Amino acid sequence: MKQFLIGLSLLVLSISASAQHNAAHTRISVITCGPGEELYSLFGHTALRIIDSVHHSDIVYNWGGFTFDQPNFYLKFLRGKLLYYSSADIFSDFMYEYVYEHRSVYEQVLNLDSASRQKIIEAVQYNMQGDNRFYKYDFLLDNCTTRVKNIIFENNKDAVIQNKVVPAETTSRDMIHYYLERGGQHWTKLGIDILLGSRVDREVSNDEAMFMPEFFMKGLADAKKQNSVLAGRAVLLLQGNAVEGSAGKYIPLIILTVIAIIILIISKLKAAWAKTVTVFIDNLLLYVTGLLGFLVLFMWFATDHTVCKNNFNLAWALPFNLPVAFFVLKKPFWLSNYFFIVAVITAIFLAAWFWLPQQLNIALLPVVILLLNRYVTLSGKYRRSA
């Protein structure tokens, strides 16, 4: 029954797109959904709601759907080649998920004349047909929010946003951090910062800032069209109970600092057990940083994730550390030179930390300092044993 009603509504949408006068009987609004507790829902959601008062339809159009049954799903997801698609839901069904998850939902009714409504209806209809439903998801440039934003602003080209959506010098990374910290995802923030390159550290324009639902809602509220507002004020349809988790934002820094200090202390002890533990830790550091280095390279060169390119984390997560880890116990003559070279690279990287064109996660600082200490120690150790 649900699918029949949606199909009927799509037919109505198609008819209204071909009949100019029918657009006068439609009400178009933007739905902005607050963040959920799970990582996939942490950034919220944006959808487009179209009510047809003549045909008594109330449909919400989304651009955030994907299915797990795609061939090579996880590989496509990792490589940025996963296809997302547009879908339609009856409004009451759409709201059920947010009621169940206790997430806030806001609505902004668009202030449009019949011609503009007609253009948006036609754009939605086009997006719902055949292969047009599918698109390759890009977190910054092409997602559920930017799809709605583009439909609205491309069909209202005279609409102008009066003020800055975000403060001056705000970057995409800052905006991602805002959501992650608010959701208490502090370790996830560290992992994401390792994979994201300098592309996300440029100051965003108003248009670029609206890739996130909350900031699109803010920009839309500030948009003017021919001296009138493009959208009405945001009306709360559903009050959620989002939990703020920013209190523990420095936990990764504190824990990694404590671990680094403990390792440094153990490495200075003369006891036999301490020497055995230090050798194990040195090998572990080489394996982990080497694997991370290959992951950074993979995300940079072997995927379509534009946000992962030009990543300066490659200066400490060195891919060469992985093969070197297999030679440590064999003690070849070149090990001393290798550790000397990577010590110099790490020292330069540390000296340039705050001047690089990429914001590095501060929790990595004690890790990189520890790596420098171990590289210098290992260089001297293998020089003496040569």
C-alpha cells in the first residue's frame, strides 16, 4: 500500500510538472533532521517535502539512500565509488524513524512563486527517474544536503545569502570537528583527521559551508530573493534529546601522552624485561605506522575521496616502516642510516607542525615526539652494532 501511494504521488508530481497551474497548489519545504547517536547519522540529514493540496499528497524526497546488496559493497565504500540514490517516503513514514530515534526535525517552508515551484518540481521529478536516481556520494561536494541545496538555488539563481553562514576562516575540518565533538566521537575524530588531507583545511565559502544540514538550514534562513526571504523561519516539528559529548575532547591527547611517557620511561630502564618490552614496542610502532602509511597512500591515490588527498600525515605515518620492521631483528648495515633519515624527516615535521597547510590532530603530537625519540635511539643502536 505504501509503495502504491508513493508511486501515485510520483505520478501526481509528474503531472504537476507538466501543468503550470498545478504548481500553485503545492507547498515546498526543506526538512532538516538533527544528529543521531550512530556515526552514520551524526551529521544529520536534509530532505525536501512537497505537499500537493489538490491531490492530497505529502511526500518527502531524500538523496541519502544506499543498499548493502551492491556488488563489492565495502570495497566500493572504501574507494568512494558507492552509489547513493534518491527515494520518496510518505511524510508520516519518514517521521517515524526520527520519533523512534528521538531526533529533532525542523521545517522551512520555501517562499516561491508558481514558476519557481514548477522548476523545483521538475528537478525533483528528473532526479527520481531511472538512472538519474543514482549518484556517486562525495562527503563534501555531493551528498543528501548539497543535492537539496543545489535544486533550490539552481532554480532560484537570484537568491542571495546576506551574511556569512560560518565565521571567517572556518574550514570544512572545523565543521566536521563540530559535529564529532558534539556527538562525543573523539576517537573517531582522531581517525578521521589521520585520513583527511589538506583539502579540508581551506576556508569555506557560503556555498561550501552548506554541505552540512545544520549550516544549510542557517544559510537558507538568511537567503533573500528580490527583497523577500527565500524560506520562512525554521519550525520545530519534533523535539529530540541529542546528548552533548564535547566534554571529553582531550581524552585522546591525555591517553596518548600518558602512553608515550610510559614508553619513554621503560626505554630508559636497564632491566632485561624493560629491554625486551622496548624491542617489542619499537617493532609495534614500525608495524602500526607503516600500515597507517599504506592506508593514507591508498586513500590518497586509489580512491575517489577528494578529501583524502595531499595528506601531510604521511610525514610521520611512513609506509617504509612496515617492510623495515621485518628487518629489525636481522640488523642489516643500512638500518642506522634509515633511522637517521626518518629522524630528520620527523624532526622537520615537528618543527613545521603549526605552519603546515593542514590542521593536524593535537593528540598525535606525543606520538610523533615518541617516534622521533625512538628513531634517534635506534639509529645510534644500529650504528654501534654495525
